[in-house]
Amino acid sequence: MTDDLAFTSAAELAQLIAGRKVSPVETVDAVLDGIERAQPALNAFITVCAEEARAAAKEAEAAVMRGEKLGPLHGVPFAVKDLVNTKGVRTTFGSFALADNVPAADSPAVARLKTAGAILVGKTTTPEFGHKCFTEAPLFGRTANPWDLSRTCGGSSGGAAAAVAAGLAPIGIGTDGGGSSRIPAACCGVVGFKQTLGLVPHDLTPDGFGNQSHITPMTRTVMDTALMLEAMAGPHACDPHSLGLPTPDFVGAARPEGDLKGLRIAWRPLLGNTMLSREVREACERALTAFAELGATVEPAGLSPEDDFASTEPIWLILTQSFWNARFRRYVAQFGNRMSETLLRQMDTGAGHSAVALQEAMFERTRVFREIQGWFERCDIAATPTLSRTALAIDHDFFAPIEIDGETADTVRKAWYPYTLPFNLSGNPAVTLPCGYGADGLPIGLQLIGPHLSDARLLRAAALFETARPWAAERPTVPGL
């Protein structure tokens, strides 16, 4: 019963708690027990706030028994990536430089989940300052993929994805600055949603106007994503992109009702890359038949010169490496010998970017936005693989080439996840959905992208696909659980 409870969706848990069929105390205890048992194998958490969670669970149970009006996530445990502030709970950013940092206030997304009744159980792992797609750092070591401990869980929200996939928390907060929620979600077989820029306010970036990072939901089901977005979205004074944005009915959109007649989907198997594994392509194309069966029109894109899409990595690197140097270079003198070599090397590589080069990258970002928005004159949703192959080895050298179908491809960023970077630059909503498994038994993800503020449309398409090709009952076997 304990294991089943820990693997129950947030939507179902909230109903069970509200109906007095399950108590918040036993729910939190089940989750904390799972975290403790799985931590030696997965290493998904940096900090577990068991005492605070149990106290909150007792308060939540008392509210139920008093018959109070309950929030939509009342008593539901949640985890938060350690890049997002949590009041009174250590927030390290995966770095020795901030190992003892305890925020005085919650980030808006965290505060809003708590207002909805959710209970914080801990902080999940991230590479130092979220700088890469593998979740490892000198501060805590490596986080493993729950489907295969020898493979990476992805990153930088790898701890959140691994925890949700293994049933260590029904929902988690991640972040996504270049694919950081979608990459690990695809690796771990869960739902990773990057909403339209500004829809969920971001209080942690010092560059509010040039921001390309998102604070995101990480869940096993589409409805749980909708519940998180419903709670977290809405304008906030900390984020200029959030001001004035409408907040749609996410939960209503995620009800798998009706069909997809009239929806036009454009399939883009390549996006600035040249290699895609056969099994990933086949899994994605099988998944797209489900959309067709639901009434959507699915057509290939990229067949004409105007559909050619150049790699966005050069633009992203100039913007991001400049940002890293401006924000994190200050820690090198004191903590450099305890910082991630991959972060230091990338900061050094980008230290020479000129102000003109940075401004030109900003111009290019605008061009990319306009190009991608132009796609939606001919379709309603674009579809791509999320990753070009299944999860890489847990100890893969970040700077080394990867292999695809036994052939040497380009480096990790260029060849494994070219599909995620563009939509951080453009701000478009994008969601990765589990759509099958490779020959190695590891999950494969399909990514759907929409025009700005089409988040509800993406949720509806995702929910209907989930009903047609369900995945949430699939569970990895994790030592200790």
C-alpha cells in the first residue's frame, strides 16, 4: 500500500485526501520512506525536509478533519529543484559556493503550490547552477536514471525527473533554460512541460528582460502538469514577461474529452541536426499515428527551402556563456577548486565574447522567434523528437561526441538535444511526452511545440494522446523500492 500510495498521481491523491480515504500524514510518510530507500541508488535529493513536511502534513490532516475548504493539491507532496528558492530550506544551486544558503522567502511558484495545499518534501539535484544536461556536481555526486542506473537521468532537472519517475514525489518543480526539464523528462519517461515565457513568473534570473529560463512542472501525468500550471501561473511583479498574460483553464484543457479534428501537426524529425536514431524516429512516428487516429492531420515539414532550420547552439552559447560569466565568475577565486570542471571550461570558452557579439546574438534570438512563430501559419502544433537517442551513459564526457546507431555523431549539445534549445530562445511552449522505449529498455520522448500562449492547446493534445497511448502505469525497478 505504501509503494502504491507513493506512485499515485497528484490528481488522484488530492481526491483521496479530500474524500478522507487517505491521510496527508500517511501520504507524506510514504513519500519520505521511498526517498530514504531509493537515495543510495538514485541520489535524487540534495536536501530532504522530513520534519517540516511531517508538520505540514499534520496541519493538512487537521484541516481535512475540520471540514475546511481545501486547495486543489491539498496534502500532495512535491519536490523542488535546488535552483529554486524555498523559505527556510537550504537551496544550494548544486554548488559549494551556496552550500549553506537558506532563502528567506519562497519563489512565487513554490509559494503558490503551497497555497494550493501542496507539501514540500525536499530539494532535488541539479548540476552546478544548472549548467549542463547531466545531473552531477562536486557537491553531491551523480544522479542515476531510475530505468538503468548506468545511464544519465538527463539534466539539469535530473533529480526532479528521476524522483517523479521513481515515485519519490508525485510532482516536482524543475527549470528549463535550454531543455533542462524536457531532456530529463524524456530520459526518465515522464511529462516535461516548458510553458510560454512568463506564464509562470521567474524571480531568480537577474536579467528579467532577456530571460530564456523557465520554472516548470515535472509530472507523470498530463493532468498533474495542468494542476501545477493552474497553481503556479499568473502575473507577478518580479517578472516583466508575466505581466498582463492571461491564465487559461489548464485543468479543463487537460481533460481528455472529444477529439483532435481540425488540428494540423507538422512533423520535423530534424532540427538543425543531421542524425536521428532509427528507433527514436520510428517511436515518434508511431505516436503520431495516434494523433491522426484522433482526427488530427499530420504532415511532414522541412521539405522546402523555407523550412530549413539552422542550429541555434551558437546563439544560445553566446547568450548563456556571457550570462554565466557575469553571474558566476565571482565564485571562482574562492571556490574554483571545488566547482564543476565543465562549468569552468565553458565559462572560460565564453569569457571573450564581446558586447557586439552579445548584441548580435540578441538580434538572432529575435530572428529565431519570428521564424518559429512563422511555422504556425501552416500548422497548429509542431512535433519533433525530444532527444536524438535514449539516455547516454552516466559517465559520458560532456565534451565528447556521442554515438547514434553505432555511428559517431557530434557533441552532446549539437547531436543529442538540438530539439530543445530553440524554444528557450523563442519562448514558445513545448512539452515532451513518453512515446515508447528503445531496445535498451529506456524511454523515448516526443516533443510538441505550439505558438506563444497555446499552452492549453498543447495540454489538450497531450491529454488525448495519453489516453490513447497511456504510460503512467509503467514503473522502473529501483533498488531499495
